[in-house]
Amino acid sequence: MQKKLGLVITDGVGFRNFILSNFLNEAKSTFDEVVIYSCLDKEVYKGFTTNEKIVELEVFKENFFTWFFMKLKEVAHLQLNKKKSFGILDSYNINKTFSKTNRGIAKRVIYFITKFLKSEFWIQRFNYFQKITFRNHRITKDYIKYLKKDDVDFLFFTHQRPPYIAPLIYATEQLNIKNATFIFSWDNLASKGRMAGNFNHYFVWSDLMKTELLEFYANVKTNQVHVVGTPQFEPYVYDEYGYEKETFYNKFNLDKNLKAIFFTCNDSSSENDPIYLKSLVEFIKHNKLVEDVNLIVRTSPAENPERFESLAKEYNFIKWNYPDWKTKRHNHQESWSQRVPSLEDLNDLKMLLKHCDICINVLSTITLDAFVFNKPVINPVFGNQSNNLYDDQKFLEYEHLKNLVNSQASIIAKNETEYLEAINYLLEGKDDKSLKRAKFLDLQIGNTLQGTCQGIVNTINKCIN
């Protein structure tokens, strides 16, 4: 019996995780055919696919009523779970608005309604009404036609949250096609809003993530949740990714005799990044570090690097890595999601992590990337409710970051003094957190990295059977 797998790529990160990794090769060796349903332009797959059919999806843009029921579902989920998780409570508060636009007024109505209607029953009712708003939409009908024509046995979504995938989920329901979603990131369950819809199966990174999913989604049963790890880090353990050490030093014009500090930036929502980078370069400029160093700064793939232009002009000793993520679809409701990485960028990131001596970032997933290479990490978080900085210390109360704090696997620097002391401590070779880093990785990533994609494909195959 022939088996066809449908793979839904929603954004640039999904492309990185499931196209630049070994996933397609593993899928092709198991299934008779793989059909890619892409929310990205078809052109991005050139050179990365062979005979796979690629269906470029017209992205569904929700009307007011679709948005209204989606928001009812999401805010009800936040209302229901805000006492369980500080991250969800924070998302609930952040989403409040005093805007006088139609959607701003509607959102305040939604917050009032969901004070009373916030049970799992009502969340499912809101989901049902949301589906009614788009079931006769032209794009929804097109999705159903695509799936009928391709006759796939299983549809695998690489992200659970984008609202524009809801009609595609609905299409699988109408055609009785089994589906699954991959939980996108380590923070998505305990600090984000509701998934775009209901799935037959849920693929999670770890037992920890499985526990969170079952806690926040009462309608999901244990046998629907599968611990598979994440392909995000798998390329780091294969020799075909990356390049020679000599090439690395030449590419970034580094002094081979100096240790390297790797500073990675989040997007603009991480408002204090320029402050932490400024402090670091001032330490270097005024000889406050115990030794000379190379400094390499990687800006966020989700934005252009304008925020750091003044620092780049003022401090010519900084080496910059501007991620090679190009926007492939413009006028998109989530334009940042349309940035697509190159293979060269993945190779660069692997080499930067492999050959750096210290990694500095503000509590992002790159902490885990660095841990894969057993590199010490400093997380600067100076902002709190008492000073004039953006309050990034509040994130230490998020569930996934409370685990990081409790693990003591990284160094949390809450002021400039602690920041300088942490950098010098590590430069002096006093790092003693190797075992803690390994233990934290085991907590967050359930499986070994090697063979992750093969394991995901095998699990999909079992779900079909």
C-alpha cells in the first residue's frame, strides 16, 4: 500500500528545521511520495528538493469574524490557564488594549466575555464558530481541492500556532485525513496563546513539554502526544554541515590567538540588547576584561540590523554576522515569518557556536544551541520594575526560564557588575557548569540529536498505521 505524506511549511524557521535538515531524505526513504504545502514562495525550495511536489498556498487572510472567534478562543485559553503559569498571565496582560479601533473595542469585549466563558467546552465552541466563518471561503475550498487531488494519507504541520493554517486544519477534518503538529519552540506551551486548531497528534520535544501540553490542553489525551526531540539542533552533530576552522577564522577576520565572545541578538521586542552590547564593547574598549578577545555579534534573523548601526560605526573592532535570511513574501500578515535562511547561514551559525568560547544572549533559544556545543552562556537581564530599563527580569518567572534559572546551567547577570564579573570568570577558565548544561539539555530535548528526523518520520508512519 502506497503512503503519501503532506508536509506543511509555514515559515522560515520551519524551512530551516525540516528542509535544511535531514527530514526530507528520511521521509522519502519511508513514504512513496512527499507533497510540500508551502506558505513560502516555491522558489525557496530550489536546490533543496528533487521530485517532491510543492504546492504554494495562497495565504488565508482572516476577516473580522474569523479574527473575532480566533481571539475568543485564544483569550479564553489565557483566562483559563493564567493562574497556572506566569508566562500565560503575562501574555494575557500584554494582549490587553485601550485602542479605539474596531478591533481594539472588540478585544475589550472579548476580554469581558471570556471572564465567564473560558472552559475547554467554550474554547471548542469558539473554535467551531471560527470554522463556520471560513468554511465557504474560496481559499478553504482550494485547500480541500489540493488535498483531494494529492490524496495524502497524513498532513504534518511544522508549527501549531499561525492563524492562517486554521483553514488547512479544517480541510483535513472534512476529508478525514489524519494530521499532526510539531510544537514550534520550548516556550510555546507555557507562555503563548492557543493553537490554531485541534490535531490528531502532537509532536513535542521532551517529557517536560508533554506534561505542559496535557496540563494546558484538557481535551488532548496522552496517546496523542509523542516525544520526538527537535530537528532544530540535529545539523550540529553531522559533518556535512559547517566548514573548516581555518575557513571560519578567515571568513570573520578573527585573531586565532584570542578567545571569542559570541553575542547574539533577539528581535526588537528584546529592547535592552543594544544596552548589553554597548556595555560589553565598553568593557573591551577600556580594558576591563582580563584578556583581549574577539567579539562577534549576530543580529536577529527576524529583523534588519538598523538598531545596531550606531554601534557598528562607533566600534570598528566588532565582527558582525548578519543572518542570511531573505524575505520571500512581502505584504504578509506576519512578514517576519517570511524570512528564509540559506544553508550557508546554518553553516555559519554552527561554526560560530562551535568555535566561540563564551555565548551571550538575553534568554533566547540560542542558549540551548550553545549548550549543544557545551559552551558557557551568560544571560544579561538588567531591567526590572524599579529602574528605567525594559523589564526583562520578569521573563525569569516564565516556566521554561524558571527551569533554566533553577538548573544553574547558565550565568544570569542582573547588573553591569555581575555581567563583567561573569565574563572575566569564564575568560579565566573557571567554568564549572558542563554537567548542568548537559542535564538541562536532557530536560528540554527528549531524544539524542543524531537520528532526530528519522525518529520523527518513524513516528509519523506509526500514526498513519
